[in-house]
Amino acid sequence: MNPKYPSLLLENAVNEFAKLPGIGRKTALRLILHLLRQDNSTVDGFAQALTELKHTVKYCKSCHNICDNDICPICLDKSRDSSTICVVENIKEVMAVENTMQFKGLYHVLGGIISPIDGIGPADLEINSLIERVADGSIKEIILALSTTMEGDTTNFYIYKKLAPYDVKVSMIARGISIGDEIEYADEITLGRSILNRTLFNESYRM
């Protein structure tokens, strides 16, 4: 049973905050009451940042990372190894790998992983654009850095099969990341070593 709110405006705000992942109604109420205690400029700045982010943020035309311009700073960095691409699920994994300071190549953000139970298939992901990047012949290695879950492994295998016709090495991060772990929650040392000690896909697991 939902509590009775003294204000319809408060109830509406709680309803909206409670739609966020991991935020229940009690937490939503606590956050809103905190915002109400702040001065108007602080709350206006908070609201403006969210609105500007939603309406202005772009996705890199090359790797699909979140950025402010058409091409992200990583793809524009001439010092990085443009022949190596690390394939990740989303922006959180890009940030996690970057924090290790062990990877100097480029990225490709899929925007998710194959999950039939959630209605997510290969066509819903940026897999075709990855194949197009490989097809131009300048890519020498693809590193599959997806979470070691059933969905992650399914996506790994699908990409591996799609890349089979091309002359490109396909590797995957070492299993220093425990089975079932999410990449974003791995500590930086473990994740960094997993990148450095990556193995060829066809030697690491069979399906």
C-alpha cells in the first residue's frame, strides 16, 4: 500500500524517481526531500544538467561511445592503436577498461548484449557496424570484453562467428574475471591483467 503524500507534486516526483533502476519509493522520497532542502539554483542546475544531457549528448559515429561531438576523443587520439578494437557492452565498460590504463587501442560499444529473455537480439545491437569496421581491412585484432555471463558468452560466440570470414585475430579477456561477473564491478588490477593476458577466442572456449 502506497503512503499518502501531503502533496500531489511530491507524489508525482516520487513516482518519477522510483522509475530509476535500484531506486525504491523510500529512497526516491529521501532524495526528493533532500533536493527540496537545497536552494533554487542548485535544483535548477541539477534539472538543467539532466535536460541538457538528454537533448544534447551524442554517440560517436565510429565506436558508439557517448560523447559531445560526432567523434569521441578516444577515436580522435592519434597516439592510440587503431588496429585493435575492444568490444564492450556499454559506456560503463569503456570507463572501467580506461581506468586500468592498460589498453591503448580503440573501442566498440554494442549498446547491450544478446538476451532473448529480454527481447534483445543481434539486430538490436551495434554488431553490423563492428563488422563494417573490420571489413575495411585496417583492424588486426578484436578483443571481446563482455561480462562472463551466459548472455555475454552468447554474444561473444555470435560475434566470433560473424568475424570468421575476415582476416582478424579474435581474442577475449582472460578469465581472471570470475564466471558470472559484470565487467563494471571488477577491480582495476584484475581487469587490467585480464586485458593484458587475453587469449585467442578459439583457444579459450569451445561451443
